[in-house]
Amino acid sequence: MKKQIVMLIFCALSMLSSEVMAFDESPLVRCCDFRDRFCEPFEINHSFSEQQMLDAAKPMNLSAPIYVGGARYTLNKSDFNPVYSTRVIHRPCRGGDPIIINTLVGYEVTFPVDGDYGQELFFDINGRSNKSMNLAASCGTFNASDSGNKFVISKQQNTAQSCKNMKLKFTFPSNSAPATIDLTVTISEQL
């Protein structure tokens, strides 16, 4: 009985201290599990539904290859897979399992490239979004990046036949996901 009263008092003091710490805008409060660690207060608005988690677990890569010297390919937001950052939160004084929160931090897609025979290649990637983001593009030894809400990557490179799969990845701060992404990709060769 004494142990339960002590636990109750300890939890009450922890909750009071968490309110004081929350007033100071500190994200950490002391946990009530008698360990020397701190917990974060749980914020429900950062969680994702189970369906969103299942959708993120099924990557959708473009199945049709981009041909060197082929047409200009157009991609939009639905062609990209969401990328999540995971946080584990131990709630103070409530016990039970920790809460896992996944935050959307980017989009990515990978697609095959056909026609790299060791010739000089021209990579042209252009697009825009309604939010400022970072874009990283890679294919074998080719790597390039751009940032902002308008993207222009134009680079000439011989990848020595290593460009077999192109990866495009957008990253952005949490809670600033774009509503739209429009991108065109062309890989050509000197004729």
C-alpha cells in the first residue's frame, strides 16, 4: 500500500513538473517508471493512420524504363513513395508500450534506365512544387541535387555503363509536405 501511495505521489509530482516544463516549452518530462530517463509528451496530431503506414511499406517503382535518347518522362506526386522518419515516445506515468510516431519527411522513386553503353550522357531534370524541398538525383556514378520550389538539374557525364537505375528523392522539414510535385526527366546522348 505504501509503495502505491509513493508511486501515486511520484506520478503526481512528475505530472506537475511536466506542466512546468511544458510551460518552458521543453519537450521532455521525467518518466514515471523509476528509470533515469526523460519522456516526451504525446502529440496526437503527428501520428499517421495504419493505412498510411501500409501504403508506405509498399514501394511503387516505375516499371517502364527510361530510355536513353527516349521521350521526356513526366512524373507527379502520385509516382513517388512517401518516406517517413520514426520516433519512439515513452509516455510519462501511463505505463504500457511506447508510442511510435512516423513523420512524413520526403518522397522518392526508383526506375530502370536502359541504353547506357558507356557514351556521354546528358541528364536533364526540371520541375516544380508548391513547397521548398531538396531534390537529389542519382544513377550509377551520376549524382546531382537542387533545392527550392523550382528544380533544374542539367549535367553531362559518362557513367561508364553504371546508370541502370535512377533514384529521385525529395526531402523537406517535417510538417511541410508539398501538395504538388511535377517533374520531367530526360536522359539523352550526343548524336
